[in-house]
Amino acid sequence: MRFLFLLSLLLFLDVHAQEDLSVSDLNSYQDEVKQTILSFFNAFHKGDTVAIKEVIGENLVLQTIYSDKNGGRKVFKTPFQGFLNSIGAKPEGQHWNEKLLSFTINADSIIATAWTPYEFSVNDNFSHCGVNVFQLFNDGTNWRIIAIADTRKKEGCNKG
């Protein structure tokens, strides 16, 4: 009987200890997450690796899902430093534009995901399209991107 009482008490405390989120809290978190992602891309477009580091968490994971020449699907992990190096080595005068077409964001006070279809162009010439999936966490002060997975394809895109 004592065991049932303790179990009931623990379950009660666990349920009531969870944070109650209002609709305005959720909207605020979603807006903050969107702004973090937009800040990332503003820095990306400018080639500003310092600003990129301001919106990411330690040990950022970057993965690309792609189809190989045999039609099989593969996952490629990009080392973060390699990603930064490619941004820093972008030729002067070359313009990269990743146009985010929409945002679907799910967030609570600590963790968030964002789904963002995109089109990528180099010097205004279409390169590819796909979807980015971001994972973010709130460090208590700011939202930080901790993982980005993306797809890339050249066909089946709504170029606009």
C-alpha cells in the first residue's frame, strides 16, 4: 500500500511539474526560433562565420540526405569546421542565396524543430532545392541550432 501511495505521489508531482505553456508562449518560442534561423542564413549569405557561431550550439551536427547514382539514399555528415571553411573560402563576388519558402516550427521552452523547404542559387542561377530540418535548444538565454539535416535535388522543384 505504501508503494502505491509513493507511486501515485511521484506521478502526481511529475504531471504537475511539467510546464504549462500558453498559446502566446508557443507563438513567442516559434518566433524566436524563426529569428534564430533567419540570423543563421543572414550570416551564411554574408559569409560571416563569426555571426554563424553566435546562433549555434557546441558540436553542431550537419547532415545531407541524398540519392547516389544508383538511386540509393545516403546520409553524408559534414564536419562543422569544413562547413565554416567552405563559407570562408567562398570566392569574392560569388553570391549564395538560400531562399526559405516556408516555416513549420514546433517548440516548447527548451527544444524546437523547424522544417523549411528551400531553393538554393549561386549568382542568381538555380542550383538545387530541398528541405532543411533544424533542431534547436534554448540555453536559458538564446535559441541555439544544434543540428541541421537537409535534402538536395535538382528536379521536382517549384523554382520561384
